Amino acid sequence: MGHALAVRSVNKLVIEINPFSNPLLLWAILGTILLQLAVVYIPLLRSFFGTHPLSLFELGVCFGCSLLIFSWIEGEKLFVRWFRSKI
């Protein structure tokens, strides 16, 4: 979901874009997160999909990976800006 947020624009940072300019994307991200949590934490869905509850550490790893990808993309945008300003 971090990737989806970061690639909304090729050259603008996330903080430079109106967060509500694409409400469908926000709903899609929220829905995806809720569905993923439902598959992991609702017993009926958990048994159907064969998942198990994640520990707090495992959730942190998932969040950290998403944050890492988000940060990488935003860093690329900053690097391209810096590089273009040097030319």
C-alpha cells in the first residue's frame, strides 16, 4: 500500500499532493488493508484461507517493508530533483 501511495505522481512528493485528490485510491487502500486483516484475524476466513494470526513483530515487519518501499520511491523523487537542479 506504501507503493500505491508513493507512485501517485512521478515527480511530486506525497506531501505535495492533496490527499483527497484521488478518493478511490484511498478507499482501495483502506479496503485492501481491512480485507487482509480480516483474512488473518477472523476465524472463519482464517480457516478457509489457511492463515494464522500475525504477532505484533510480524505486523511490524509488514509495515516496515511497506514503509521501506514508500521511502525508497520518495527518495528517488528527491534524488531526481537534486540531480536535475545540478544540470
